[in-house]
Amino acid sequence: TASDSFAVTVNNVAPTASVTGADTVDEGTSYTLNVGAVSDPGADTRTGYSINWGDGTVQNLTPAEWTTAAGNFTHTYADGGAGGTARTVTVSATDEDGTFVLGSRSLTVNNVAPLIALAGAASIAEGASYTLTLGAVTDPGTETVTSYVVHWGDGNSDTYSTGGDVTHVYADGAASPTITVDLVDEDGTHANAGAKSI
């Protein structure tokens, strides 16, 4: 009898998983990512998982936390940016052979226009000063309003740098104007963010 030997290299195969979710989400709204069962032909033991949400946020999970989530993971994107912002979510797993990307998903985070609360009298005599209150701004994003453009409904407009009480004198009492307000932030000008008829 005789014998011989030779070297065999067994290549590691990286684990994979399906990563799905909606194509778009509004800023300030919870986004749900769905991750399917992990496929791995080897007998590796996974010791941790991570989700890079593409906005600088990395979510690390233990195997127990991963199991409890049952494949559903949520995240809220704070800012969509002007015209929407593309994000790529990457899901990874770590085992004794290293850290591997299971899968990824691309989506667009939509900007949501801000709204402003307006308050003021229901009527005003011509020639008298009308007071409009530029109230609270509602915006699910993290933008900061820098200008308030008030269209008084009689062909006149004024721009203000802060909210609060602003005034205007209507010269003609025959009209029934509708006041509209545009808001300006780092994403641009948002027309008709608020309206009030008098």
C-alpha cells in the first residue's frame, strides 16, 4: 500500500440575507427595514449585527436583540434635504471569520414642507392697523426658518426675520383679502405655508 497527502483550501462563504423596505420615506417619519433569514452554508456562529442607516447612525445589535426584532427594524430620518436625499442602508453580521455585509437597501428621504399657525382678527376697518400673529412653525425635519414672507392679499408683501406680531394697513375696505405666508429655510422657499382670510 501507499499514501500521499496534499493541501486543500476551504473557502469561507459570506452570509447573506434579503434586505427590503419602502423606496421612500418622509423626514421625521419612522422607516421600517425588513431583513430576512440569514443564509450561511458554514457552521459559523454570529456574535453581533449592525445596521448602518446611511445618515451617520449605526445601530449595533446582539444576537438576542436581533432575534427579538424578528427581522423588522425601524429608524427615523431627521432631515430629507431639498428635493429629497438618497440614503443607503447596509446590514452586516459578525462571526468568527470576520464582519460581512448581509445586504443593503437604497431609499429616498423626502423633505416635508413646514406649516405655520396664523392668528388675527376676522375683520379690520380700512385705514386701521391690522395685527397678524406669526405663530408656531411645524416641521418634522430639523430645518430652521430664517424668513417669513407675508403676502397681505392686497398686492403688498413684507419679509420678517422672526415670528410674532406684524402689522399692515389696508387702504381699501372693499376687498376681502386672504393673507398667505411663505417660509424660507435651508431647503428653500415653501410657498403658502399658512393662510388666513379677513
